Amino acid sequence: MSKAAKSSKHDTSYDAELRLLQIELVKLQRQIIAKGTRLLVILEGRDTAGKDGTIKRITEHLSPRDTRIVALGKPSEREEGEWYFQRYVAELPAAGEFTIFNRSWYNRAGVEKVMGFCTPLQYQQFMATVNEFESLLVGSGIQIIKYYLDISKQEQALRLKSRATDPLKQWKISPIDEQAQRKWKAYSIARDQMLLNTSTLDAPWTVIDANDKKLTHLNLIANLLSRVNYPLKAKKIFKVDPKILQTVIPQSKKLPKLFP
């Protein structure tokens, strides 16, 4: 079989599996709306890890009225003087809503810490309070599911180059991108501290090897569907590769295999 034929077969298989998973997502949303439940999915990860594409695959057949994608920009001067979590609280899902945070309050544990956008005290205060904050949200009836998309340094370099040369990806380029490779080790250290200290029973972290975008989509969506309740689940299609997707066990102080 030629390389082109193998690629075509792979694409056909991916499209078929994705369609089945997206049908399950529609079932899930109908249940969320009917029961007035609140679901919050948090997507974090390296720059270029594929958060935008993953969100697109999750939401492309869902109701735009009942699905919210939140990607907050730089805080305003007023927001900088507020309680850190305040602007995120305003974006939390209401009854019957499925909300996805494309980056979240964990900016403070990642880019803000690495780039010096917060003080050491602000970072320490965040790390000391975020678990309690999330427990309060879960106690109020919000289900929180957290994913971290990890990629290799080599793959990130390729994707950054693609952004720079592809006219359709120009909007993704930011000054932060320029530091992603230079500060790779610092981001790794910050990531590890975040995952170890903020994976809890109420809201554990699930880490995904996101080097293959299509496998990322299939594994993440399958895992997501397996963790929420709705009727007539087609459980047989929830195939997850343990080499690609792993949960950070709360309080274990041990991380799954990550890119150094």
C-alpha cells in the first residue's frame, strides 16, 4: 500500500471515529440542557499544543446557544485590582451550559510565573488557594474536568514555524510564542509544580501527549465522555490509549511521563 493510500485510510478512520464521538457529545449536551447541569472543561498546555483545534472538534456540532468557549485576554487595569479569580467567576457555566476555558486561572501557574507577569507572592497565594476555590465550585454543582496538552520541544518548533509561514495562522502569533522555546525548561518546571500540587480528588489533571493532533482529539473526547453521566452511552467506542492519555493521581506526588 502506498504512503498516500495509508494516509487516506487513516483519515477515513479518524473521520468515522470522530463522528461517532461527536454524536455522543450531542447526546451529552441534550442531557446537560434537560437536567440543568453545569459542565466546565479546562484546557491548558504548551503553546501550539492544539487547544484551538481540539475545542473545534468538541464543539462543531453542539448548540452555540448552550456551549460557551472562554478565552480571556490580558486583564484590564481594573481587573488587575480585583480578586484574581473574579473575572473567571463571571464566565462560569450557568444551568444547562457546557463551558470550555481555553486557558484559565492556571495562567498564573504557567505563563505569568515564567514570564514574570505576577510576583512570587501572587504565585504563592494562587497555589495556596486554587484547590479550595475549585472545591467550592464542585460543591456548588459544577463538574470540572481539566486537561493539559503536552508536546515535545521539536514538535513545538515545527508548529511555531508553521504559524510564522502560514497566512491563515497569522492571528495565532504572539510575543509569548518567541519565548516558548527559549524558556522551555522554565515552562517544564512550572508545569510539573502545577500538575503535582493542583491535581485533586475534586478536579484531577489529565495529561495528553498531543504530538499527534488527531489522536489527541479522539482520546480527549473519549475520556471526556467517559467521565460524565448521560443516558444511552455508547461506551464501546470510548477507546483511550494509556500511552497518550494519563491522569495525575491526586496526592501521589508522582507525574506521568512528560516531555522534559
